[in-house]
Amino acid sequence: MTSLPCGYRQSGFTLLEVLVAFAVLTITLGVLLNIFSLAIKTSQTAQDQQTAMLLAESKMAELDAGNALRPGTERGEFNDRFNWETRIEEFNSTTLMDNQSMLLPYRLSVVVSWDEHRRYELATLRLVRTEAQ
């Protein structure tokens, strides 16, 4: 066996230092993974909301482009994920307009829903001449 010269110590990490370093690394990686997971989930939610808004605006433009409005409800799907529902109903305008008016107001609404409890709704009023019904 060879002996070490005086004043020379072996350098390196002790087992305790390595374990503490691994513990700190594990905790740090766990926190970072949680942050990235939350960022991905938030990004997906924002993308779904934006898609629902665009689909609802598209459906509302479709309703608005139609010539004759008839009260009623229609339902359908855009794809496997997003469902839509349109409602057209006569709007009670007796307090807003006089009886001599040739315009009849309709309330148009579009609801786009996804993921059980998520929904986006657009609503507007449209005036239609009574002779054009």
C-alpha cells in the first residue's frame, strides 16, 4: 500500500453531499415540470376559447346573411369537439318602439360549447322590415 504524502488530502464529494444535491435537483425538476404543465394547460384553454369565439362569429355571420328570420332553435356540430346552437326569437319591443314602426326586432344568439361546462355565447338584435318577413 502506498501512503499519501503529508498535507495531501483526497478530494471529492461525500455521500451526504451527493444525496443532498439529488434531493435539490429532484425538487427543482418537479417544480419546473408543474410550471410547464400549467403553461400548456393555460395555452390550450386560451386556444379553445379563441376557436369557440371564431366559430360563434362565423355562425352569427351566417345567421345575419340570411334573408328571412324565423323564430326557432337549431343545433349542430362543427367537429367532434365543438357544438353549436342558434336561437332566433322575437324581441319584445313595445317599450322601445311605437306601434307604427315598420321594423320588427329579433334577438339572435349563438352558443358554442365544448368540454362539458365550457361555452361561449354571442347575442345581437336585428331589425327586420315587416313587409320583408
